Amino acid sequence: MSLYDDTVLVLKGYEGQEELRQEELRQAYLDHLSAHEDGLWKACQAGHITASALVVDPERGRVLLTLHRKLRMWLQMGGHCEPQDSSLAAAALREATEESGVPGLVLLPGGPVRLDRHPIPAPCHWHFDVQYAVVAPPDAVQEISDESLDLRWFAYDEVADVADESVLRLLEATRARL
């Protein structure tokens, strides 16, 4: 199965939370892919699908966030799909592993946790982010990547002090799934 086909199936099966906005976003993602054969790739100037993952340590009640080098914001790990990604979930896991430096991350069952579409600077205009959550092993030690200015664990109740609303919503949805 192609990454495109996997992404369409993931989105068609996504139920998310019981809020209308997630259903509208899910349909917007599907419409985008239907209109743009290259809608998975960074080269698509109308916007593209991205895959991200919130790294959680439920035993210690904390999350690992990256201080994004370009955006200078504390965010979950994530980024662009690559041709070698076998699935959207694999892309999210790859991004989380690359950006956190933590081996042995495990995807939280149940598929994506949330969808979040956000504007980005031209020449592309939108990221259609499919957000997963991954559980870190108990002995996880992070290692900063070239894409980050910093990488740090935050207690659940500290996230509101450093991150924007999209990260808070992802954390809330992740905690509900846990």
C-alpha cells in the first residue's frame, strides 16, 4: 500500500474527539489530498500533510518537547513525510525518534490523537498535521537534534507555561487516550 493510500485510510477511519472542528478538519484533509496528488509532500505549495508525535512518559507525568529551531516555539516532534515512510504512523514515529534521540518509542494504540491545520510561511501555505502520541521507555534519555535549539521534559502541568494551544490540546487528547 502506498503512503498516499495509507494516509487516506487513516483519515477516513479517524474519529478523534467528539468535537465538530475535528470532523471538519478531517474532511478538509481528505479534500486536500483529493485535489492534490502531491499533497503529502513538502513541494505541494497548497499545503501538505505532516506527521507529528507527542512523546509522553505517563509513569512520570511528563512530555518531551522540542524548542523548534526555525519557529522558536516549544512543540511536539514532527515533520514532513518522506518517500521511504511506509505509513503515516511510521512517519510520525520516525520523526519522534529522530528529533528526540530516544530509541524504543512506542506508538499509542488507536491511530492519530488529533488533527491540527496551521499556516506556515510561503511558498507553502498550510501544514495539515496528523498528530500521534508515543510512549517513551522508562529509562529514556533524550538527545538534541540539528532541528532543535533545546529539548526538555515538562510535567503535564508545566506545558501551559511554555507551549501554545495546539500543544495543550494534543496533550489533553493524549492524556484522555492514556
